[in-house]
Amino acid sequence: MKKYIIYTGVLAIGLLLGWLIFGGVTTPSIQEGEHQHELVETSPSSQIWTCSMHPQIRQPEPGPCPICGMDLIPAGDTSSEGLSPNQFKMTENAMALANIETLKVKEQEVSPSSLMLTGKIKENETGNALQTAHFGGRIEKLYINTTGETVNKGQLLALIYSPELVSTQGELLTALEMKTSQPNLYQAVRNKLKFWKLSDKQINDIEVSKNIIENFPVYANVSGVLIDKMVEQGNYVKSGQGLFTISNLNTVWAEFDVYENQISTIKKGDKVTITSHANPNEKIKAKVSFIDPILNTATRTVIVRAVLNNKKGNLKPGMFVNGVLNIEGDTEIKTILMLPKSAVLWTGKRSVVYVKVKGEAPVFEMREVILGNLIGSEYKIIEGLQVDDEIVIEGAFTVDAAAQLQGKKSMMNPTSGVKPITGHEHHVGSITSTETKTDTRLQVSSEFQEQLKAVFNGYITLKDALVGDNPQNAKNASKGVLAAISKVNMKLLKSNDAHSQWMAFETAMYSAANSISATDDIKAQREAFIGLSDNMLKSISAFGINQKVYKLFCPMANDNKGAFWVSAEEKIKNPFFGSSMLNCGNVDSVIE
């Protein structure tokens, strides 16, 4: 018994000494998941480093992320104590490492007598003429083959073989022999040919030569520029079918988008000074000729139009132009809020910024804003910010990533939590008639661009399968897209913004391609293709692939809200409808 008492005493003394010596040390644990990395538990004063893109990484020292190679950042305090549900903290050290810069919003003085506008040159629709086939037949020869060619009135455009005309010419020669005895029959046959737009001279030539003309010429009705060629040599056409659209570009339209809160200051006849991006030193004087009576509910804008003289041909449809609208009446100097465009994050219809909440600790929250016109490198703020609000102007993507990691409201998720964009969540916004917004090309290595180009090539194969109405080929091609995405090495990206953007695009494209590979329903494939195209376009715009890429637009896709796709060729081959509307769409722009 005495021996057990001694053993117990020794054990108690050992435990006490062990606790005194080692009591503050805990055993490391392992985080399980797709990637296993050691989680180090230290005293509260020790700094833990994590990856903004892969929060499961927890290391005691700074360095590259073992998954993506991105520089680790200090793990901030994610506690929401004392913060609203949409607010989150970042440490000063994390802000410095991420090169986050902020700026206070200030008022700027402007004169209400002038309003800055941005817009595009469009062809004057009143000068457009549709050249049609006046009789049915086969196009034997085309004499004008490319859009942009100049056309003069009376110019030979095509030769058409028409069985009806051949037959009617035979009737004319027969009626000619009975002209004296049956003048009404003779005149009826001549009138029939005139109905098909044959001139008296052409009919008289047939009568004199007694020869039947097999291929009849089609002459231009107006002068102008060919803007649409709707047929190819060898096509069969029906009477009344459109062959060409010819536009008289001696006058063109300058169309501007004006926000609804500015409409009341504009009236028909107001003077506007216009400059084009192609020739900014030339000022064109014009007047407002049209104000659209219908508001675009998606962009909250109306179209304001001016007619411009273009006899020299310097203004090309599609050119971007700026306008300064002179408003009569109030000349009092007023103030407006302006916002650097580098602060804005775009996601579909929404434009958001990150605001640093006043206080000692760096606390941020996302704020949705409504923007006005872009003036230089700044946007006019219509709604969402106030004077002295401190906003993030550099490193906004890094701040957004921190918000996502802490489950807060972010660009990708307007409510809370981390939620990537998928192919079914695509929204066409108000950027250049549903244009995707990417202001600057990020500097990345040529090796990364080649890997992104492989994704684009897989995308083209998928697009061609949808154009061909082949869901099985589309399913197989989507697997090629998934394979190409998985081979992209994000460690090649050296900047935080490049990392953040690619992570968002990669997640969205992978989700959309995966959805296409999981179904044989071509309608569902085309719905997912909308999201894939949107993020493919954003990726190419942000990083480039050292290749000319055409950005194409279909106004009838996405339930008539419109959708973009990208192609290596300019010719329209619509993947959203295939053969049912193969040529529906237009070239929006070219990315190089």
C-alpha cells in the first residue's frame, strides 16, 4: 500500500512539472479537404498567413500559396463583433501588402449649361434602301461582294436566271406577231414585264433582237454604301426577297444615352458639340433632332440623337463620339460627385464600390452605386455615395476577395456568402448595349496567354457544335473546354488583381462547361453557353490571347435580353439558335 502511495505522489509531481514546462504548447492539426495543409495553432500574439483565394491555407510565415502561388496575406480578424452584417475588417498590414489605396469622394464644380455625353455613330436609317429581287430565280453572277463597297445608282449588281422571265419573253414574241389583231394581249404581256421592273428599252430590245435573254441584270436603285449582303452567288431567291441593304452615308446619326434624371434639361433643338475618338481635334456643330419617348428600363436611359453631315465620309458607323450639350437657361455653377473608374467593379447590371467605414480600424463594406456619364477617367455619381465617403480606388478585387472569405456581401454575391457566377446566372447589363466591361488589359505572361488561348480554341469547337445543332458534339466539346481550363497555371499570374479576376472567370467558365457536359438537351446547353461566353469574353478582354477575336451580339438570345459570344471569324453564325436563325446578330467590336 505504501508503495502505491509513493508511485501516485511521483506521478502527480511529474504531471505538475510537465504542465509548468509544456502547458502553453498545443499539437498541430491537419485540415482535411481537396488540398491538405498544416494548420498551426499558436498563441494569440502570433501572426497566421493565409491565401485570399484559398482560405484553407494557414501558415506561420509569409510566402507563396502552395496551390496558386499567390503571395500569402496576414489572416485578419474575421470577428463581426460590433460590425453590421455587411461590414468586415482587414488588418493594416494586409492592406499594405495588397497595395490597397483609398480616396475620399469630393464635390466638383460644373456648369449646368453644359452636359457631357458619350455615344456612337450610326447609319441614318432614313437613308437606308433595301434592294429586292423583283422576280424569282437563281443568282448567276454577283458584281458586288463585300460590305463597305460604294454603290452608284444604276450600277449593275447581279445577274438572275428566271424561268418566269424566260417564259414571259416567249409570250412577248408570240404576242408581237399578233400585235395588230390582238393589241390588248400584246399590251398585257408588256405590262407583265414592266411589273417585274423591266424598262421600256429592255422590252424594246427583246422585240427588235427577237432573242430571249436568260440572265437578267439587277441594277442599283440608289447610291450609297453596301452595309448588308444577304445572298451569295448560286442562291435561289423569291420575288420581293431582299438582296442588299444600301445606306446613304452622306448623313449619319450621333446617338447618345441620357439618364432619366437629365431628360428634363434637354429639348429638341438644343445645340451639341461633337468630337470623335478618331479625330478629337475636329468639333462638329449639330442640334438635337430626336429624343426617344420610351425609357430603356434596363439602363434607365433614353436615346438623344443628332444628324451630322458626312459628305467627306470621315464618320464611320460604330465610332465612339463625345458630345457637349449646351443647355439654355440656368447658368449657376453647381457641384456634382465624381468617382475614379478604377474604383468600380462591374457584375452584370450592378456597379459596386468598397467604402472604408469611418473609424480607426480598417472596416469595409460593399456599396452599390448608380453612375452617370464617364468624363475623362471619372464617372459622375448619381446615387449611392456621399461627400467624404472613403472608397477603395486600387485593389478593389482584393478587398472583394476578403469579403467573400468572411462570408460578407460581395461583388459575386449581393446577399452574403461565397457564391460563384454560373452559366444560368448570366445577366446582360447596360454596358455598351449589353457590353461586358473591362477597362484595362492586365499584364500577364505569354505562357498564360497561350494556355488561355487553348481554352478559347476548345470554346470555338463547342460554339461550332451549337451552330450545327449537334448536342452530342457540344457535350464532347465541353469536356475539352474543362480539360483546357484545368491546365491553366494560375501561378503564372503575378498580380493580385489578375489572380482575383481569373479565379472568378475560371469558376464561372468551369461551372458553365460542366453544365453543358452533363446534358443532351441543346436548349439547356445554349442557356449555359451564355454564361460561358460572357466569362470567356471577360477573360480575353482582361488578359488577351495574342489573336484577333470578334465580339458578336445576338439581340434575341437570353429571352430577348440579348447575349454576346466570341469568335475567331467575323461572319455571323449564331450558336444560340443554330440553323433556325443562323445569321441573327452583328459584330459589336474586335478584341486584339
